Amino acid sequence: MFQSAAATWAQEEEQHGIALGRWADLADSTFDFDAAFTHFKDLYRIPVDATHSVLGSRSGELCARCVVESGTSSFNSAIRDAVDEPVLQAICRRIASDEYRHYQLFARHLARYQTLEPLTVWQRLKVVVSRFKETSDDELASAYHAGNPREDSYNCKRASNAYAKLAMALYTRDHVRTAGRMMAKAVGLAPEAWLTRVFTRVLWWGIALKGRKLRASIVTH
Ligand SMILES: [Fe+2]
């Protein structure tokens, strides 16, 4: 049951990249999606040969997927609300909706696996925080570098900061609140629980602070 749902999910994730790539190809004559994607694959390979759960359990893996889908749903909502271009708005609206559905899929299966491999609230919170931190690793950074080629070679920290500067600028407090509540729900917290409110506020402060720091460093240097 989960495997067939995961196969559909994987197909939809590919379609999102193709739709956005096609839009970028048409919107910017200097951009070549196929070349950028090839460059990305040269820089980064998703490890697909793992035989054990990186997070130690299927519940942990599903919880981490909920974090990713919360992030992609909120990010596409943020792009949708920030841009004026109607086709990009329409694409991002549809992707945000798909991503929310993906979140619901993984949340549903997380609830199922919680009965088989239960994780406490604190264990799931740890998974959420560790997965959230991975947003600054090579995967997003190399994708940004490949899509925005520079004269100099790839540098993870520089590309990650450049990506974050743009991404953080799109988020509003409402987008962060929605994403925070989705992640909190995956942890097992109610939307109005005090820990959810603290988590969501810390998330917003982190995003706002990171945006400010990066903007200041660009002005300084
Ligand atoms: Fe997704």
C-alpha cells in the first residue's frame, strides 16, 4: 500500500521539477534547465544505496518526510504569494497543493508506524530539528549553484547562504506559522499547544534572523 503511494509521490516530485524547469526555460532565454540539471547531478548524488534507515526507524524517516513536505509546501506557497507572473503563480499553487497532499500521505503512514515503532514527542522533535538543519547541506546548495552558475567553483557555504538569502526573503510569518504547525503535528503536538507556539516562534525568529544576517553580510562585503 505504501510502496504504490510512494511511487506516485516520486513521479509527482519529478513533475514539479520539470514544470518549474520548463517555466524557467521560457521565462529566461539565458537559462538552460537540462544543462543546469546535468551540472547539479555532477555536483550532488542522492545516496540511494542505503540498506538501513539513516534515522534509525521507519517512523523517524516518515517524520523527516513530513518536515520536507512542510518545507516544500510552504516554500511554494511563499513563491506563489511573492510573484506577479501568473503562470509561475499557477504552477506554484498546484505544487504547494501537491506538497500538502504529500505531507498528509506521510503523516498518515507515520501515524500507522507509530503503533509499530513508536517514537516519543522528544524523539520526533529531534528528527524534525535534525532534518531542518539539513537544508544547509550540499543538496540545496549544489542545486542553487547549478541553477545560478558563477565563474568560481562550487562552495557549499556560499551557495547555501546565497540560496537562503533569496528563500528567506519570500517567507512571511503566516507561511512559517503554517509550516511550523505542520511539523509540530508530525511531532505529535496540537496546533495550539504551548510547545507548538514556542516551536513556530523560534522557527520564525530563526528565519528572520538568518535573513537579516545574510543581508547585512552582503551590504558589508
Ligand atoms: Fe513533495
